[in-house]
Amino acid sequence: MSQTTLRRKFAAGLTALATAAGLVVGAPALAGAQATEQGSSASLGSAGSAGSAGSGDAPNAAPAIRPAAGDENPVGFRNWLRPGCSWDPVASWVQLCEVWSPAMNRHIKVQVQPARFGGNAGLYLLDGLRARDDWNAWTRDAQAQRIFLQDNITLVMPVGGQVSFYSDWDRPINLGGNLLEYKYETFLTRELPGYLNAHFGVRTDNNAIAGLSMGGSAAAMLAAKHRNQFKQVSVFSGYMNPTAPGMYTMIPLAMFDQCKCDPFAMWGLPGSPRWGQNDPLLNADKLRDIPMYITAGSAIPGQYDQPSSLQAVFNTFNGIILEGLSRGSTIAFQNTLNARPNQATFDYRTTGIHGWGYWNDDLIAARSAQILPVMNAFAW
């Protein structure tokens, strides 16, 4: 990245920071908000900021061989490949599957780690705005497959869907000259569940869902709209009020920066009804009786934020802005939700920006606090 480009993005970032600061300061104060700090590792991840708990660069294409034994013993339904699947290079009995989507008229990749003892519970893990087309960042920038290795729950990690908000778009997206249907809500709630039930034994009505950033907001909305499918939801650094002042600008700008596509092909122009239909805060009543685990950082750099280059400094600055926006919208969502009884737990970290090290820790915390107990997915 050239110095000119960095200066231009830095200037744009200052404008965004002003917006973020306004949202955070303007949000009502919380009485007795929890503040906890957790830990794991981090670098530039698919959500577009600092953070990676992975083990370096991704390997080349995976050989079609069974993962090595060791502490990853072939138990339950883990030791055989399903139709359309190959062993994923991340190991831990993860399979990379190609699932046909009639709504999108193409195969969608999904990384799946079967439950340890063939349990029928599933956990959908949604990626961030910069989701890649070759793997879900929960397996590389975090270590989801290691976190749940001993648990009786199937991990379901859809691959791809950059800038999608895992929604059904109004119009096809133009990615580099290729027009693609974006119907991720349909895929995740109507098409994928049948495949998982047939080949992995996951019940269509016994799932949790979690996501970070874009994926966090999407997780909340998918849970709100599809209560028969999802029994628990975790949101890490999500944007819980996309119709708030400033977000009508920030979200389309972030989307265009990633995809160079028309962001209004998603829900229409700002103010269109579909923006409100996909706003967790405006749909809080649909989420009051579902267990939720929701986190946000303070936007103050913490243990994983030690930039050593100009690019890393920019990434950290960008992560500060994004986490400030997330924290402001999360506080606003909590205040709305708390107007009536609910089953949500909010965890506000005293440090931490928009980064994978923190989200890896958040997933570890959500696992023990809600996911396994609610889904009855302990392996003992």
C-alpha cells in the first residue's frame, strides 16, 4: 500500500472515528455493565482488522486423506467423509463440503466438524465482512475446531459471503464482473439444514448460532427470524443498530471498500423498509426469550494490539474505529432489550479492538457460559 493510499485511508478513518465517538458518547450509560478481559492470539483477519489465533499462512489444497490420529481420535461420526466432502487441511476432523444451493444456483462451501459422539446439536459460526472464498476464518484466524474438539456439537462454518450480512439480497451482487445471487438467509435456514440432518445427524430445530462483526449482527437477525431453528445466539463485536445515525453511511462505505460493488443491492437505499427489518435493535422483542451472549471491546488497544509496521498501525486504527461503533450499538441494543425481561448476558471488555484474538476468547467464554449448557452438548 502506497503512502498516498495510507494517508487517504487515514483521513477517511478520522471522519469515521468522529462518527464512532458520537455513537459511543451518545449511547446511554449502563448501570453495572460487566467488564471482563480474556485472552488468546491475533493478526489481520477476515473482518478487516487486527487479530489471528491461527498458525501462520494457509497451506495449499488439502490432500484427500484422513486426519492423523493423536488427540484427535476418530470417535462418533468423525471418521468418515460425507458426500461432496474432503478432509480439510485445518485437521481436527473438519470436512470441507460442497453444498448445492438452488437459491444461489451454485455450490457453497461449508466447513463441518462433526459432533464428538454423533450428537444432534449444531453451532453455526458466521464470518466477518471480508469473508474469504476458501475457508471460514473461525478455523484460521481463530481456533473454533480446537475449542469444540471434545464437545458433542457439530460446527457448521459457511465459507464465502463477503459483505453479505448473510441476508437475502434484493438484487444480484456484481463481484469483479460476475453477477451472483446472494441468498444466504435462504441457504442457511432452508437449504443447508436438510443436508446437515441427512449427512451429519444435526436436527433442524436444535442449533446455536454465533458470529463476529457483520456475522454477529446476522446471527442475531437469523435467530430472531427463525426461532424454530436456533435456540441460542452469540454476538461478538456486532453492529446491533444499522439504522442508527451514521450507520447508513458507514456500512455501505465498508461494504464498497471490500467488494467494489453496489451496497444498496442488499436492502435498498438507506431508509428502505428492509434496513429496519434487519436491525437487531428494532427487532429486540423477538430476541427477549432466547439465551444470548453478547460482547464488545472498549476500543482501547489491548494485549493483542502491538503494531510493528505502518500497515499494522493503520489496521489497529481501523480496529479502534470499528470496535467503537460496535460498542456504541451494543450498549444501545442492551438498553432497548433491558426494557423488559430477557435472557441476554453482556460482556464488555475493558480493552480490545476489532480483532480475532478477542473473538477467539469470546467464543471460549460463550462456549462454557451458554452454548454447551443450552444445547446440552457436553461430551460427558
